[in-house]
Amino acid sequence: MRIRQLALAVAGLSLVTGAALAGQANADVQGKPQPTHQDRIQASKKVPLTDKQAAAAACSVTVGAINAAGINGPYKFTATKPVGVTQYQPLKVFGVRASSSWYLWAASGTTTYYAGFVLQGGNLYAAAETYKTETSNPVVSSKKLGTGWTGFSTITSANFYNKATGAQHLNLYGLHANGSLYRYSVLGPTGPVASYGSAPGYKSFKAITTIASTATYDTLLATTKQGALWTIHIPVANPLKATLKAVRTTGFGAYDQLVAQRCGTSSTLLTGFNNTANTATVYAVSKANGAATVINTIGTAAASFDANTHFLYTGSGSPQLVGE
């Protein structure tokens, strides 16, 4: 099941599921003129650059940023020196404490959706922004998928689809306070979300993001509380048996969230968010190969929206993440 199908099923629904989500709205937050939602949608439609294009023009990543008031103030970070920062129009969504990537899907006609998974309190929701036209204000909707998520601190999604063969999977990974990494398989347009294995040994890990998703494996990039950076290579088959490789032993402890986007044929544009300092640091990362992985620091920029949750906006039909 592709997450684009999830968008179709969730978007446009008025599923206010209790007082906690009563802040949903369909109007933009007013403020100084900023690039529009249409600009953000067009950015998500762009496919990753080839290596030749990446050498000639800087890659970029579009990021959602939700603050404590439940306002989303998205950014685009461009890998120039200094780092280029575009702040998009804020919009009212709802308060969340963790989010997967949100994927774009364009339906027939003019309707466009973004959809992803979020944690609010102890619950998992499928959430969506619906745009009747690319220039319209979005309608924000959600559907409750499950309870019992209180112990999870962060989540990331791995979305694979091969148009030629039809092979596909959508896995959701989460770090739990009990020190385990959990995997869930999303089995239908609005769930169910089924347990698909877990493994202990992740007590020291802090932030995770997906850098590769193939027919046979997913790869996460993760930081530890001590500042190390690791890859977690996870075969798609059960049971969950991951291979961990240290990429760096220090230097990454300040980041509360990681967001990764493909750049070129196999490289990754990695952005680390320090929510206390309200900064974003952008890195160009080669195809992951343990300690031999090349990491070039592009620079640090202000992430001035004061968000506590950051996540990737991307196209559902874009080429796969191939960071390992």
C-alpha cells in the first residue's frame, strides 16, 4: 500500500476526534507575506537531482515545523553557503509531539493532498492537508489509528514502491522508552497498523530518519544521546534483525530531530534540528558506509519558527531514498 492511498482516504474528512484536536482549522495563519502553499507543493513535485544536476545546482529539502500552539510553519532549506532558508506561509494544524514524513499526492482534477502519521499524547493518527486547488487554504483532517503510543518518542516512515513490478511496503518505525525499536506495517488506506517486529538495544538512541527504502531493506540514520551517528539496516522480512554501523562517534547530540532527503543518485541531504537553539544544520552525506561515509557540513541557519516537531514534506511518486 502506498501512502498516497492513505492521503486519498484521510484527506478531506472532518474527523475531529475529541477536544485534543479541536484546534483544527481550514484557514492560514495571517502574518507578513511569505511564499505560498502552492510554492511548497511545487517544491514537493520536483524529483531529486541527478549527480550532474546536483553538482551544478544545490539540492534542497522541504520541512514541516509544528510549534506548541499547533501551528505549522514549513521551511525549505537549500544547500548553499550560507544555507538558504525559505519560510512558507504558516497554517493551523494541531499539536503533535512526533511525525513521520508527509507525502504529496495529486488527485484527478485540482485537488492535492499531503498525508503522514503523527503522535498526539498516547495516540497515533493519520493526518492530512487537503488543497482543493494549489492556491486554496488547506483543510486539515485526521483519523485515529491506535492507542498505546505514549512510550514512543519519535517515529519515521519507510515508503517503497516499484511501479514496474508492483512491489511495495509502508513501514512505520518508532523508538520506545523501554529501549526497543518497533516496526509496524500499514496494511490499508486508513490502517490497520499491524505490529511487524521489534528489537531491544536502542536505549541510547534519540532521533531517527529514513535514508533508504528498497524492496528488501530499509535503512535508518540515527543519533544517540551521547552524540554518535549510526545507520540501522533493517531487512524487510520478519523477524526484525538490524545491522548497526557507526558513522560518527561524536558531534550529533544536539539534534532533537533529523530530516533526510535524497540528493543526486545516492547522496543524502541531512538536516539536524536543535529545538532549544532554534537552528537547523545541513549536511551533505555520501552513500552510507559506516565510518567511511563522507559528511560535509554545509552550514547552520536559524529555524526561527520555534517548532518542537520537524518532518519531511516530499512527493509520493519521487524516486526512492537510496542513502545506503
